[in-house]
Amino acid sequence: MTSIAHVAVIGLGYIGLPTAAILAEHGLQVTGVDVNAQTVAAVRAGTVPFVEPELGEYVSRTVARGTLTASTQTPSAEAYIVAVPTPFREDLSPDLSFIESAGRALAPTLSGGELVILESTSPPGATERLAQVIQQERPDLATSGDLKFAHCPERVLPGSVMRELVENDRIVGGVTTEAAEAAAELYRTFCRGEILLTDARTAEMTKLVENSFRDVNIAFANELSVICAELGINVWELIELANHHPRVNILQPGPGVGGHCIAVDPWFIVDAAPESARLIRSARQVNDAKPGWVVDQVKARAYDVLQSTGRPPVVAALGLAFKKNIDDLRESPAVAIVDALARQLSDSQILAVEPHVDRLPPALTGHPGVTLADGRDAIERADIVVMLVDHDDFAALQEVAASKPVVDTRGLWAKRQSSPRS
């Protein structure tokens, strides 16, 4: 049982808010901190400003109980969990400015002995950098050595966060052994998975390696899909057949890779070891190129429609999120594809269908030809249908699109089309 009673969670996004809620559910006093006043107001009202199954119940219950509160100001606490964004810059180097800002904001609240945990997915050395920023702000505490710094990367799947927070194993890396053990005690208040202790840099690298492993394997599937399109082979059938081998497990291709993890984290490894990370770099390049390939497939069909009808086609783009059944649009290849289509098919109307949002993202609002639409209506009006996200809502719409040209990047409607060869 941890001796910590009050935790401040800095950053109430897709990881910070679930972490705050699960800690509050298990009896700790938790203050969620965010710079966005609307997010803070939503949490104070017991609501969730994004889609994540079951999270709303936890937030509503803990806010009503008084164990979860929210603020735009960082309070004094016994432990701090920093869960802020870690994007990359235009040159693909990691941007630690959000982490550094969080450190500067919490430094004035410290009195000595606190535990500071970085949960943000970070390049090796980021936890030490956070410690350095705080110690620079508080030189009076830097010499005592009793501040504890640790890294505990999140490893949850959007759409299953509340379950996986509890069930998944956790990696806890400390700048010191004492810090790792203190952080492990805190996570044991709710985590039933195994808690594995290491140093901070190894913990940081572990998360990057996990996501880079998936990125490399997705790149293999995406490259297969391009090859199969050239050879006239149904890639979905091919993968299904190949996966019957007892030691083969090929992932599914898609329109690219999105989200704030797999699409970002490998670049942190490339930045840390640019001469050595050749395979990881190549996989990123394959996956980053896939949206452009999808755009070319749609444009080829658009040309056919224009030639046969004499008018620009109406395109139904199904899905904007980066994965199925969520509203998270971060680094979404679907959004990038719709944006590119709007620019390159400027005379066409694009009906964007995303059942989990009620407005277009900023990247698409500047295109007058792009509108948010209902799925069935969009398909009925469209000349071309592009399946970008395999939301469950779309599975039943296959018959509506039966007579239309379809670019199915997810294989949701794909059927085994190959015939036996004699």
C-alpha cells in the first residue's frame, strides 16, 4: 500500500484523465491539471471531453465522491504524474517543450521528498531532462537529493483503456532505485499486472521499442498491399492464408499509421541513433507513404468517373479517426487523405463520414468541398467510396456500396476473390 495520499496528474488527455480517474477510484485524492479550461470544466462537471468506453462512469463517480477534482493550476501534492504531449518537430526531432513547461509549473509547489513520474512517451533521457528543469527552477531542493523521478510509460489501447490500465503489466524506471520502488508502490494501488522495475532510460526505450516493433510489422503489411495491388492479388486473402503457418502472424494493412504513439515514437529512436536505426526509419517511410498511395488509387477512379460522366465525382470517405471505434484524430492518415483529396480533386465533393465526431477537424474546415455526412446517405450519393477506418458502424453498409467503385484500405468489406488454380 502506498503512503501517497494526494496525486496531481498533469495533462487530462487520452492517458492523463483515465490515469487520474483510476487512481481516484482506488481511494487516492487526485487533482487533474490541464491548461485547457474547457477540459477542466468538463471534468469538474463529471463528464469526459472525448470518447473512451467506461471512462465516463469512472469520472462521474469519482467527481461525485470528491476524490477527483480538476484545475488549471498545479497544486501541492505528494506525487505528480506528467502525461502531456510529446510531438516531433518538422525535422522529426522530439519536442520536449510540453514536458519542460509541466516541470516549470510544478516546481514552485514542491517542498521536498515528492515523487515525479513522467508517463508521456519520451526519448531516452527525457525523465532526466524533466528532473534537470525542476532542479534548475528549485536549486534549494536540487542539493538535497530527496526528490524522486521515475518514468512509467502507458501501454494501453484506445477503446480499452480502463481495462488495460488495470490488467496490463507496467514498466517502471527510476532515475534512482528508490524512485522506481516509490512509483511501483503507487501503481500497485490499481494495477493487477506485473510491475517490472528498471532504470528510467530503459523504461523510456521500452515503450519506443514496443511501438517501433508494431510499426515495422505494419509496414510489412502495407508494403504487401501495394505489391498485391500491382499483381492483382487479394492481400486480405493472402494474409489470412499465410497466417495459417504456425510461426507467421502478419498484421493487417491500412491507409497509413496514425495516433500519437506508433506514428511518432519510432522517430525518437531514429533521432537518438540516426546512423543505426535503418530498418526503423525505412518502416516509418513506408507507412508515411501509404496515404499518398491511397490518394493515387482514388484519383485513378475519379478519372474514370470523369471520363464516363463528364463531371467531377462525389467521394464518400468513411472514417476520420486513426483507428476503429474511437474519436481520436491525432496523426490520422484518414484526415491526411481527405485533405489531399480535397486539394487534388478540388472540383469534387467529398462527404466525410465519422460517427464519433460532430464537426470536421481544423485540417479540413478550410475546404469548401468537404462536408460531414451520414454514412448511408454519403454512400448513396457517392460515385466512389473510400473505406478509411473500419468502424463497426460501417460493416452493415456494404450492400449500399455494392454497385460503387470502392477503395477499401481496411479490408472491412473485402471478400476472398481468388479461385483455385488447377
